[in-house]
Amino acid sequence: KNLSFVPHILPIVAGTTVRFPNSDEVYHNSFSYSKVKSFDLGRYAKGKSKTVTFDKPGIVKVFCEIHSNMNALIPH
């Protein structure tokens, strides 16, 4: 939302599935190269969302491939 991940830090329990909605007028591409959970959701438009299940404990750093200022942490 507004070119940022909301919330910026999302603590979860291992095994949780997180939804990454796009609420902006521009495309986003959420991804992580973290060893705990690596994923690349591809580009998607406003109103679309994609999910990721975080099955191992650890900290995952999430970014947007299109907007370099976007980042978030998912500790689990």
C-alpha cells in the first residue's frame, strides 16, 4: 500500500501462509532470496494478490523487484 509493505515487520509462526496483495495503481513483484524461504511472485497488478507459505523458522527479507525502496521482514 502506497509503495510499501504494510506492516513493515510481520511476525508469524512457521507454517503460516502470507498473502501479498497489491493495493497500488502500479505493478509490484514481491520476492526474497533468503535461505529460509526463497520466492519470486512475478509482476502483478492492483487488486491481485499472491501467497507464500513460510514452512521453516527464521527471518525472511522481502523486497519489490520494481521499487527498490520497498522492503519488509517476516520473522517466524
